[in-house]
Amino acid sequence: MLGVTSHYSHEAYDYPPNIKETFQDLGRTVSEKVTLLSSATSPAEAQAALTAPPTAKPQPKTFPHAIARAALSSSQTLHQQHAGSGEDPLASALEKYALAMERVGEARLAQDAQIQSRFLAGWNTTLNTNLKFAARARANVEKARLTLDAVKARVRGTTWKLGAAPGAAAHDEAELSPEAQEEIEKAEDEFVTQTEEAVSVMKNVLDTPEPLRNLAELVAAQIEYHKKAAEILTELQPVIEGLQVEQEASAAEAFSLH
């Protein structure tokens, strides 16, 4: 789970081709370019606005931001093709779409930031602390088990039955010396103690509410992003449909005149 969700830390996770985009492609924000384009008085100025260097940092490499840049570039191409013949509805729609998708991209970045701080950080802490304690406890159990086995092997291997033939090892603990029995019992007690401690540590790991709380934060961040994206596109939809109606009416009027 952590391995997959860690991709929220990589800005371009939803659009790998962004790595091929140039410095000019990742120049000013779409909204900044729209402002510059609105004041352009020639095709040369419009092109300069599209390739203007960033004012602060390069554009984010998210898929929505890439769509926004592509839509704005397409819009400008249409504007240039229809220069002098009035406003092109599709060009206007693409520009508005570009601005909307940039807002969607910013919402995605906000989601990623929340996931990194409220989910990934918490899960990393859990793995690096609680689970380390659990691993250490398991190692202590294994060490105590090996010690117990070693004590039993050594004590029994050097304790003989009364009257037994040379080379025959005793296997009945009742015939062990008090000192040998005490040594085995001490090792057994240590093994039991380490086992109980490991069980307690693992129970604490499983019972801690932090991972579940972090998971709830992940879901909340995703909900907030998708809700915001839906709101932005819902606001845009009637605007695009309005431009479509205007274009159809204009086309119908032009046809009737002919």
C-alpha cells in the first residue's frame, strides 16, 4: 500500500510524457499567458506570450496542467487562423477550458500535498517505529528460543543416567542435577517472557489507531480533490454549451442568408 501511494510524492505520476516537455512548454501559468495574450497586438506578440519564461517556477507536470497548456495552444492557433473574422467560438471555449483545467491541476496538487503530510508521513512513521519494535521483539523471541535449545542440548549431553553405559545420554529431566534443571528453567522463563513481550508489542501495533486515521485522511483528500474538480467542470459546462448554441445559431443564420 505504501509503495503504491508513495507515487503521490511524484508530481508527474499521472502524465509521464511531461518529462519530455521543454522549459518553454513549462513556462508561465495558463492564466498568466491568457492575460498576456489579451494584450497582444500581433501574432509575434501572441507567440511571445505563449513561450514567455516563468515568473517564479516552471509549470507543474500534472496531466490537468498539460491539458490546459495544450488547450490554450490550440485556442491561440485558432485565433490566428481566424484573425480579422471575429471571435471564434471554439477558440474561446478552448481558452476557458484551459483555465478550468489549470484550476483542476492546482486542486490535484493540493490533494497530493495533503496525502503526503497526512497519510504518507504517518504510515512511514508507523513502519519506522512500531514495526521496528515488533521486528526487534520477534528477534528477541528467536534468540531466547535458540538459547533454550542450546542449554538443553548442553545440559542433557553432559548428564548421564545412573549406571548407563558410557556414551548414552540422559533424556529424562527427572534425572538431571538440580543445577541443570535450574539452568533449563531459567532459559525457559526467559523464552516465555520474550514471547509474551512480543505478543504485547504486536497487539499494540495492530491496535494503534494511527494507520486507520491516516487512511481516513487519504480518502478525505481524494474526496476533496474530486469534488473540487467536479465543481470546476460543472461551472464550465454551461459556458461551453452556450458557445456551442451561439455557433450553431450563427451557422444557421449564415446558411439562411445564402
